[in-house]
Amino acid sequence: MTSPGYTSVLLVEDSPSMAMVYTNYLNDKPFTVSHVDSGQGALDFLRSELPQIILLDLNLPDMNGMEVLKYVEAQQLPVAVVIITAHGSADIAVDSMRHGAFDFLTKPFDAGRLLVTLHNAGKTLQLNRLVDTYKVNFGRDRFHGFIGSSLAMLAVYRMIDSAAPSKATVFITGESGTGKELCAEAIHKQSPRAGKPFIALNCAAIPKDLMESEIFGHLKGAFTGASSERKGAAAMANGGTMFLDEICEMDVDLQSKLLRFIQTGTYQMVGSSKLDTVDVRFVCATNRDPWVEVKNGNFREDLYYRLHVIPIVLPPLRDREDDVVAIAREFLANYSKEEGKGFARFAAETEDILRRYHWPGNIRQLQNVVRNIAVLNQGDVVTPEMLPPPLNSEILPVAARSAMQFDTSNAAHPAPRNGSTRPLWAVEKDAIDHAIAICDGNIPKAAALLEISASTIYRKRQAWKEEGKI
């Protein structure tokens, strides 16, 4: 039984002397250690108890420790596995990471290195438990067309769930391409009005002199070109939801009529003196700051307060953690099928680039990037070379800046002068070596600093070793 405030550790080590050393390292520290000396012993332990961290030797008398790691992965056990072995190689490290290992320690290592690794594993577990708790209560990875399980999007899903049953007006804000219309549709589909019409109007796409007619409709002869009576969005949305996109682009004079319509539920068709009544739920959106538009005189303050009842802010793609990869994979599957191509996945290096990129155009830009790849390339794996501009020009500047910072303090690798250029692999190697050095050898921490995956570092170092570059 783990004492409160202590982290439970299962040590899987067949050498009694090494097991004693590691156990002594953790004496008087907030850890409780259980020890088994075989792979089967580890599997039996895991079937009866669940530690928080496993220190796993790979060279066990009855099986390869990788089998234990694969068992943890297959059972989706919420434990952090730290591989320990005297026969470390980049291939083994990459394979371990691929099967979910948290870190990889090569023997011999001292108490300080072990404690730092266990501390980092414990912090990661704590964060994962918070995320899992949130997902159990509120989470999902898909929701009415949205893809993603980041905390930022789970908060959006929860807001939609809470707002949908009400008739209260929802005001959606967010950068262009973040999915504001998708959010409005999700609110409608989740609401009691789901079986009724969802009518969307883009206030920026409709000429100002036609906007009133688009919303309220018009009678025959109401204005030049009105050759017949036409129902507007207000009538078509009766019983359902009206979505006004880019609401801040609406003419100020029309805003007063919209305000009266929202307040009373009544309106007049253009050219008519008759009042019509409808039951409409309003959702609006803008990629601007609506309060700034109020202060600048572009948006009526009374309309702002009438509409800004339930605000929902959609996060930009760069703030959505690994959602970018999940969304890209979905687009790749769809466009590969559509174009008759055989793409099945992204290379790990490609996914690293997708994660690091800033995505100023958000999901719309990602969609265009993946479609470009599917149309212009062939293969089953999307490699970095297939990425279109500007993603294919983002790699060198990032690595070069890191390497240049390293070069200024390392006489063995002076920064290039007089227009000379160093090979890209050397630039990358210096950046990686520097990050590992300042992280005291902790490769996952160095990978986080460089904004790449730990497996990428292991692969590159192994390739350089095989090529005789290190």
C-alpha cells in the first residue's frame, strides 16, 4: 500500500546487487519500492497491483523486458515505464518510445539522474490523471464535426453542451479558420431545435443594400429587381436557429432593426407594413474583438449586450496540443480516398513539423496543406519533403537559430562567417547536443525544449552514429 504523498515504484531487475543500489537511491525519498526479478514476476504483480512507475530492465532471465512494456501498452495501464539497461542503443530507445516508454536510462546512472527521471514521470502522471478525469466527466475526441481532445476543445464542448438547451443568444469569437460555423451548427444539433432549420448568413459576403432583404425578405416591387415576393432568413429559420457570421460587418443602420427583431421576435418584410412573428434562436460570430468594434463605433453597444449572453471563444489551432495531428490524419484519410492515392500516415518527422508550425490560418490552412499533399504527391507515407510552402521553409531557421546560439559559446564549432554554410545535419546535431547538455542528459526534456519528439532525437543520433558523424 502506498503511503499518502508517496509514489509507488515497481523495480524489475534480476541482479540483486543492482536492485539494492537502486532501492538505496530511493531511501528517505517520497517513493515506495516493490521489487521483482523476472518478467513473469512483473506481469503477475501488474495483475494484482498497479504501481505508478515501473523501472524496467530489458535483459531479464525469462523474457525480454520489452514484452512487459508491450503488455502495459496493450492493457493501457496508467503507469509510466522507465527503461533501464546496460545495453542501450538508439534502436532500442526508439522501439521503447514507440511502445509508450516514458524515458530510457543507460546503466550505470547515479542517484541524481534516477531521481530527476522519477520526478518527471510523477509530474507527467499527475497531469495525465487530471486530463483523464476531465475527459471522463466532459471529454470526447469528436463532437458534431469537431476533431480533438485537447483541454481547450473539451472546454468548448462543455460550453456547447451547457448552452445548447437554452434559447439564450450565443456569441462565438475566434480567429479565421477556427470553426465558428461548425460551432454554431453543433449548438443547433445539440439543442431541442435540432429537427428545425439552421439558417446561416455571412454578413461580410452579402452587399449592404441587400442585407435587410436577406434577413427579413421582401415583397414584389419593394425595390428595383424585386420581381417576386421572397422569404428571408427570419421566416426560413422559424422554430430553428439563425446564424449570423461576421456580425461586426453588418451596417450600423441595419443593426438597429436587428436589435428590435431580437428583442420582440417580430419583423417587417422590405416593402411591407405588416408585422410577422417568428420563434428564432440566434447565434452569431466574428473574428474581431466585438468590444473593440463597439468602442470604435462600428457595432452598437446595446446590440452587443443583447447578443453577448453566452460567449464561446474558439482556440487557435496552435493552442490545441496534439489536435493538429489528429485533424491532419483525418484530412489525409479523406483526401487520399478522394484523390485515389495510397497515403496511410505521416512520417514522425512530418508530424513534428505540423506540431511546431504556428498555423496562422488555423484549420482551414491545415486542410489546404493536406489537400495539396494528396493532390501533388504519391506514396503511402507523407514525408517532410512533400510539405508545401511555408511549412517546408520552417525547419532550417529553427534549427539554425538554436545551433547559432550554441556556436557562440562553443569554440569547437565556430559559427559560420563570410557567407560559409554548414551542413544541415551539423546544425541539427549542435542544436540537439546543446539541448541535451543543458537538460543534464534528459532527452525527453531536451525534446520538449526543441519542440520535437524524443524518438526523433534517438533516430537522428543513431543515424549520425551509423554514418560515422559522431
